[in-house]
Amino acid sequence: MGWWLWFWVLLAFVVEFQVHKSNGCLEKERVALLELKTSIFQPDGSSLSTWDDEEGDCCEWEGVKCNNTTKRVIQISLSGARQGDWNLNASLFLPFEELQSLNLSSCLLSGWVENEGFERLSRLRNLEVLDLSWNSLNDTVFSSLKMLSSLKSLNLSNNAIFESTHIQELAGLINLEVLNLGNNEIGSFPTVAGLKSLKKLKVLDLRGNSFDTSILQFLGALSSLEILYLSKNNLNGSIDIQVLDALSNLQVLGLASTSVNRSILQNIGVMTSLKVLSLSNNGLNETLSAEGLCTLKNLEELDLSMNGFEGNLPSCLENLTSLRVLDLSSNQFGGNISSSLITSLRSLEYLSLSDNRFQGPFSFSSLANHSKLEAFANSNNELVLETDYSPWVPTFQLKILLFSNSTIKRLSGSIPKFLQYQYDLRVVDLSHNNFEGEFPNWLLENNTRLEILNLKNNSLTGQFLLPSHPNRDTSILDISRNHISGEIPTNIGTILPNLLVLNMSSNSLRGRIPSSLGDMKRLQALDLSNNRFLGGIPENLATGYTSLELIKLSNCNLKGQILPSFSNLTRLHYLYLDGNQFTGEIPDILSNSSELKRLDISHNNISGKLPWWMGNMSSLEALKITNNHLEGPIPVEFCSLNDLRIIDLSENNLSGSIPDCFSPPFLFHARFQKNGFTGPMTTAFSKSSYLVTLNIAKNYLTGRIPDWIGKLQSLSILLLDENNFQGKIPTQLCQLSKITILDLSHNNLSGTIPSCLSNLTFKVGFRSGKYRLQQGSPIYSSYSFQSLVKESGDLDLYQVNFYSYIAVYEVTEMEFTTKTRSYNYKGNSLYYMTGIDFSSNRLTGDIPPEIGNLGRLRAFNLSHNLLAGPIPTSFSNLEKIESLDLSYNNLAGTIPSELSNLNSLAVFSVAHNNLSGQIPDRKQFATFEESSYEGNPLLCGSPFEKSCSTLEPTPFNNEREDKDFMDTDSFYLSFGISYTTVLIGFIGILYINNSWRRLWFNLLD
């Protein structure tokens, strides 16, 4: 009989070998997986690359899990594997007879093949988990799922289920325990019948829909519910707490962003089974009611963040001794932080008090006995951080410490000493606190798993020292705006190899930039600006990176070429090299950075021409090359830069005309001043309808100011001064409803001043993005608290987001003459400045009295023109005026006494006109010197010594002026003609009469 036994064993082995063929999984399931890939999921291999038809164990394939004993496939995850819309053929999954979990999330699934819907999966008796989230399914999916009675978990979140007509079809899912319908914009359930059959349902997620309070009557039938998420719905007003109280097993209730009112806090006390409660972002204000909330003795997690609670914290919160998570951030709580409250809650693992109005003393020693504490956030309050005079050793090991911008009145200047006993820190933010002392390198030395360290804007000194060992987890290091000196350690790239963001700007660092920075292969943002380095950019810095998106080396005293001859910065978005001493031409290697959005190489010594290939940088939003030595024309290829928001080519030696086709549709700020541009303004900028600033001053432009400028309805600053423009001031300028500064001075403009300028409001204000465009580095890091606290509340409740924000400001600046001086206005100061400068032209006629309606005008200059007539008395309405210059014209009449009411007037000049009468001497006019009035011989009174008692004022009269007044030009002309006539006649007489001629010469002798 023995050989028979061996025969059957051998036969079984052969059969098993034929079945598995040494591949681990069943051959038929392996073939079925390959058919799935071919039929549905990218047969070209761009997804599911591990799924191949060569011999291998398909249980090891991506997204596939098998039973360890039977080697049958029990789990398939195809999340995100599909790149285009498709319809399901469920029969393709039937070969997997023991399948327990199927994940088709994010597959762009929009429906199913006829008769091949999800009902076909009912043959898979072991299927318990089905994830269809993030697709495009509508409410007909309920009918297709009704036969899957084995399901325990169904996820339909983030689909296109706008209605719930077929929701009752879910009644067949009698074993369902978890149902997720979140983020579908469902407004109501037509019937409760489909839900009442779900006797085993424990988790219901309805967040991110459009339910109102009527949804509560349907939920009352789900007596087995333990977790209910209703966040981000429209539960406006009061909630019938009795309906929720019927859910006797409910432990988790998420009501964030539902607009519930304050009554929920008063009535919530009846739900004694609650362990987790989220009421975040509901606009709940006034004081926090103690009744109701404080009776929930079983609460473990409480989120009241982002409301408007005021006043002190209720003392009864001390009774919630089971709390593990307490988030009170982003409210208006004030007063002292009760030490007894913090001391009592010893079970806390997460405590956030940030962004409130807490004041008074605070000591970290109040947390001394919180042995479970892992995260503490207390930023943006007005606290006095007390000195720990007696040393204490904490019982906790923090993972997260956020204590930024809180120590406004600090009794101790050093970083808290208890941190020297922390060895498991992951996120530390102590920025904006003015901490003093030497750089705490022990934070890096002691905490080998530290991911984020932010010490920005303190007063730390000494050298930046690295730990003795590599910190491979550190991703963000920000020590900017301190007083750290010395050199950057040469081995920084070895010790911190996985940095994403390095910001050491605005310190006192010196020496050379270490080449080992190029060893940080994951680095995305580097800011070393505002230091005093030597040499140039190391070659390894430009060649070692593949992921670098931002380089900011502004004002670093760097020399040499802008970039090495070879660069690998293909993903670069932001490059700031301004304020250095770079020489040479703009390197062609920059053309490889095709994703570049912002380039600033201003204030260097760059020469040569603007490269034509810059026109191919289609992503470019800001180009700043001001104050260099560039020459030649603007390449016509620049007309393709359609995404430009800012262009600054000012203070170079550029020449030629501005291309007619240059008119980026989204351009905000254009600065071309102080170059050598010639020719007329034709159609350049004419289609830039969002243009806020146009500065082409100090060039050699000719012709007329084009009429189309009046169509630039967003234009706020127009500077065309010091050119050779001719003709009249176009009345179309009166259509610039948002203009605040208009400078046409030092041209050859003629004609009269348009009276329609009085229609302009010159209204200033903080219009978003007007003069200051701000773009942060897109780099951020999100540290999940899920690993620290069991997540049973809202999924995003305990997510600590730390944004590493490297500011890259684009600030508009301009030069404008006021108060007899030329000032540079920059950034926010432009929000307050308004002015008109038409000086040094050939304008004639009277000053329109309507100009007096410009009550918001701060500076007005009409000097050095040919204006005549009186000073309008309406100028007394220029209540904001600070500088008024009417000098060097032909104005006549008196200085209106009403101008004395201009209380803001600081500079006033009417010198060199034909004014007469008494000078006003009240208020501001008592402060003006004689130079403000010189060249007007008929003026009298202070500051002149000439008394008005001996002179009668000569009132201005238009009729008399027409008869008697002769301007100086006419006088000189008539005098010259008369003198010439007499001289010629005298010479003629001497020529004709010899005796008179001899007599004349005898007299001369």
C-alpha cells in the first residue's frame, strides 16, 4: 500500500504545479488580472506596470493581495489607475471568487456596460468592501448595488449623486455597517424606507452635501449608528436634539460648518454617550455656554475652533477629564489661560489654543504633569511667557509645538529650557517671538526625527551649527530674519539631505555658498537672500537639482555670471538674483527653465541684448531686469508672453520702438522708464485691459498721446513725463475712472486743460492686488496627527498643516514729483498718493474751475506753462491738497483768500506770474516763504515788506484784460519791430545825406 500513497502524493504535487506553475497565485486569476489590465486599465503599461505576462507571483503585483494559505486573490485596489472615462464590465471581476475588497476609487468611472453593472458582483459572496469614491457615478448606482447583500462597507463619496431617488434600493444591503455618501450635493432623502432596513449600520458619512434639518427625521430610524458626520451641510438654525438623542449608541457627531445656532450647546447635554463632538466653523459667538456641554463627561475629543466665542473659558471644562483632544483655536477667547483648567485635563494628547486673545502670564510648567501630551499649539495670542526659575523635567514627550507670535511681553528672552528634554519632536514653530540667545543647534541634535523647524523672525545670534549625525527626516528649516553669523557649514547637504525648504535669508551669513547644497536632491525652495556672501553661484547648485522650484539669492553680494554654463533647473518657477554684482549677458541656459514664472535679475551689471528666446517662456508672469546695461530693441517674440502680469525693463539703454503687438491681456504693471525708446505710441498695451501701472517716462517718444489709453479702465498710474509728446491732452483720459496719479510733465503738449478731468474721482483704497502682488512658494508640509491620536472625529480634524511660505513680493514703485522734490513711492504708500503733473509743457488758456472738484487730489503741478486767467476760487475745495504749484505762467488777478482753508497745504508756489493784491496770511499761508510769490511785482503783504495800504488791489477783469493788458511776449515782439524800423531809417538817412553823415562821424570823434 505504501507505493499507492506515494503515487497520490506525487499526483497532487503535479496538479498543484500545473495550477500554480510556481507563480504563487492561481493561473486563472493571473490571466484574469492581465485581462483587466488589457481591457480597462492602460494596456500601454503606463499604469499597473508590475502586471506583466511573464512568469511571476501575481500576489506580489501592485494593488493585489492574496490569502496567505490558498493564494486566492482577496483584495484588488485599482485606485487612480484609469486615465480616461470608462464604463464598468463587472464580469471581469467574477474569476476572483474569494474577493473581499475592491477599490475602484479615482478611476473616472461614469457608468457600466449594459447588463454588466455592479449587480453582477453579487456572485462574489465574500465581497465586503467596495470603494467607488471620486468617480462620476449618479444616483442610478443605488439600483445596480442592491443585490450586493454581503457588503459591509460602501464608499460612494465624491461622485455626481445630486439626487437620491433610488436610495431605497440600498435596503437589500442588510449587512452594511459603513456608508459614505459624502461630497455629493444630495439635498434630501425621498423616503426613509431604504435606510430603516440597515439595522447594522454603524457609520454614516453625509458631509459635504446640501441637507437641511429635515434629514434628522430619517436618521432617527438608524438606532445602531455610532458615528454620524453631517459637516458642511445647511442645517441652519436649531436642531431637534430629541431626534439625535434617539440615537442612543451615537459616540461621534460631526457638525462642523453646518450653520447650527447656539441652542445646540444648551441642549447637547442629553447625548451622554458622545465621545467626539465637532462644532467647528459655525459662527457661534458671544460667551461659551457652560450648561449642556460641560455635562458630557465621556467626551474625549472636542472641537470648537473657528467660531466667534468671546470672554473667558468656562471653569466647568475642568470636569471633562476624559478629554484627549481639545481644539479652541481661532476664536475670540480672552483673559488669562486658567492654569487650573490646563492642569486638570491630564489626559490631553492634543491641545490647541492658537489665534485667540488670551493675555497675561503663561508658563510651560503648567503642562508638567500631562504625561500623554504630544501636540500643543498656542500661537498668535498676547501672552507673557514666564521664566522658569526652578528647573523642571516634563513628563511628556511632545511631537508638535506651535508657539508662534505669542510672546509680545516676554520676561525671559531665551528659548524655553524644557525643550532640552524633548527627544521626539517632529514639528517646532517658535517664529515671531524675538527670542534671544545663540542658535539652538541642540534641537537638531536631540530630535533625530524632526521634520519642521521654524525659528523665523527672532533675535538669535551666533553661528548656525549642524548636528553630528544626518537628520534625514528634516524637510523644512527656516531660520530667516535673525542675527546668525558665520558661514554655512560646508557639509549641510550631507547632514540635511532631504530638505524641501531651506530659508536662511536676512541674517549676517558670509563666506561662500557651499556646493553641497546641490546634494539636496529633494530641495524645492532655497532662500539665502539678504546676506553677504563671497564669490558666485556654485556650479553644483545649478546642476544638482531636479526638483528645485524657487531660488532666492537677492542682495547677496554675488559676482560673476548669473548661472553656470550648464544648468539642470528645468522645474524652476521662481528665480530671484536681484541686487547683486552679476556681469555678462543673460545666459541661454535659462531657456531650459521653460516653467519659469518669475525672473528678477534687477540691479546688476548685466549687458548685451534681450534674448529672443524669452518670448518662448510661455509661463512667465513677472520679468524684472531694471537697472542694468541692456541695449537694443525689445524682441518681437515678447509679444507671445500672454501670461505676463509684471514687466520691468526700466533704467537700461534699450532703444527702438515698443512693438505694436506687445499687449499681454493680463498685464498689471509695465515699467519702461529711463531708456532710449523712440517713435510714437501706437497700439502697444492697447489690449492690456487689466493694466494698473503704465510708466514710460524719461524716453524719447514722439507724436500724440493715443486715444485708446482711455479704454484702460483699470489704469491707476500713468507716467508719460519727459518725452516729446505733442498735441493736446486727449479728453479720453477723462474716462480713466480709477486713475490716481497722472504725470504728463516735460513734454510739448499744447492747447487747454480738459475740463472733463473734474469727472475723475482720484479715489484710493486697498484694492486687492493693485500695487502689491504676492506669491508664496508653493511648498508646504502637512503633518498628520492621525498617527498620534486615534482618528474618530472628522477626518481633517487633527491635521496640522505647516505652510512654509517664502514670500516673493512683486511691489510696484514709481517716481513722482511733489512738494518741489522727486519722491519714490513704493508698495502700500501708493494707496495714499494722488496727483496730477502737467508742468513744463505749452498749455494755454484758463485753468478750468471744475478742477476744484478734485477733492481727493494731494499734488497738483501746472508750473512752466502758458496758462492765463485767474486762480479759480474753486481750488478751495481741494481739501486733501498738500502741494500746489502754479508758478511760471501768466496767471493774473488776486490769490483767492478762500485758499486759506486748505489745511493740508504744505507747499504752495505762484511765483513768476502777473498776480496782484494782498497775499492771504491766515493758517498755512502764514508759513510760506517769499520764494512762493516772487516774480509778481503787484503782490503785497507778508512775506513781502511791501505794504498793501499804499496799493489798491487790482481785481482781475476779463474785459479790461482784453483791452489793457499786454503779455510779455507781445511786448518784446512789438519793441523789437519798432527798434529795427527806427535803426534802418536812421541808417538810410545817413546814407542819403552826406552832410548829416559827416556831422554824425564828427560827433563820434
